[in-house]
Amino acid sequence: MTQNVVVIGIKYFFIDLVGGVIGFPVWWYTRGLSNAAKFCFGSIGNQWQNLGLGVWLKNLFVPMYGETEISGRIISIFMRFVVLIGKGIAFVFWSILLLILFGLYLILPPLVVLFFITSLFGYDSTVIL
């Protein structure tokens, strides 16, 4: 009876261990990749909403404070254009940051394996040839 429990425990341990090691890359590049993409691209869409870029673009030529004079309209367009440029720069910076994060998610496992193999075999990175 005790031997069966030990044997079953050892089987489950190795099945879980081997299954986890083999299953991790499969999960990382299927469901994990889908989750990472949803997070990154969803965050980009949320940032568009948070900055209100759609509203700013839609109201670019609408005069501020109901101003009807030509000078007020010119100032309104200029100010909204300046704010739109600043918000656009922030949006592009955020988008690039998240795309870099997504790219790092893609290349992280192969880099870990590469570094592990090179450290295992004692590769000296200072020696090129």
C-alpha cells in the first residue's frame, strides 16, 4: 500500500515536472501570447481614450468658449493644435513602449535558453573568434 502511494507520487511528480517544462513554451506562445497582446493593444486603446485624442481631433476647428471673432478662432485652433501635438507625442511614446514590451515578451524565452546554454558550456563572450 505504501509502495503504491510512493510510486504514484513519483509518477505524478515527474509527469507534472516534465509536462510543466514541455508545456510552458507551448503556453507562453499560445494563451500567454494572446493575453500579452490583449494587454498591450488594449492598453494602447485605453491610452487613446484617456488622452481624449478623438475628442481633440473632432473639435480642432471648433472655437473655444464660443468665440466668434477671427482672432479668437485662430488662437483656439493654435492652442488645440499645440495640445494635440503634446498628447500625440505622449501617445506615440506609450505605444512604442508597449510594443517594445510585447517584443520582449516574444524573445524572452529563447534568450533565457541561449544564456543558459552559453553559461552551461562556459562560453567566454570576450573572445570573438
